[in-house]
Amino acid sequence: METGHLGTGRGDTGRASPGRASRVPLLAISLGYFMVILDATAVNLALPALRQDLGGGITGLQWVVDGYTLAFAALLLSSGVAGDRFGPRRVFLTGLVLFTTASAGCALAPAIGVLVLIRLIQGAAAALLVPSNVALAVRGGAFLLGAVTTAATVGLDRAHHPPA
């Protein structure tokens, strides 16, 4: 009778033995979360260039930043429910495709209004990624690495934006 301990293959727990195959989903999960956090903060560095290239005023630039955050926060809980209903993997992949497509759309935006609209879509896609990210990390036994990635991301953010 197998005991189901890690490294013994598939035992009573139903988990695969750790190895290279289990690292690929973990890498995708970590990169997905990193993209969400990076995109929420890095756009602040591009604001002067956006103002010059797209001709937006201060209100338009505020919406570029806040539209993403607003859509993200408004849909975060609903996205968690969607992950429970349709499965975290499906919701994660949908969010990843939408997020990547919206990122390309942001790069091609011809005007500040179009950029704001695409940033709203990008925030909604980010809301799909995060709850599914956590569910997949816990399910894959990767919670510790996810916690370390989160701590590192927050640490980087605090290093670039120290509290007043």
C-alpha cells in the first residue's frame, strides 16, 4: 500500500511526483501574477511619454492608471466565483489571453480615450488572473513559492514607491 508521500509517484493523495513537469505550471502562475502587479505599477513611469505621444491631459492620464485599478477591484470577487464555477485553469487561461491581447492593444492605442478603454479591459482580465492564480497555486502545492513571489513583488513595489 502506498503512503502518498511526495516523491513516491501517485499515491493516495493523487498528486504527481515533483519534477520538471510540475514547475512549468508554477512558472506560468507566477508570471501571470507578476504581469498583473507590474502592469498596475509600471504604467506610472510611462505617464510623461503618454502625455507627449497621445496628447492627454491630467484627467486622461488619471483614467489610464485608475481605469485598470477600478476594473480590477470591481471584478475581483466575481472572477473568484467564475473560477469556482468554470474551473480555475479555464478562467486563468481566458484572463491570460485577454490580458495579453489588451497589452498589445495598449501599445497600439492611437489616442488617450482608446488607451483608457483598453486599460479597463486589461484590468478586467487581471481580475480573472488573480483568484485563479491563487487557486491553481494552492492546488498544485505551490503555495509557498507563490507567497515568496508575492512578497518579492510587494517588496519591489515598496522599494520604488516608499510610503510617505
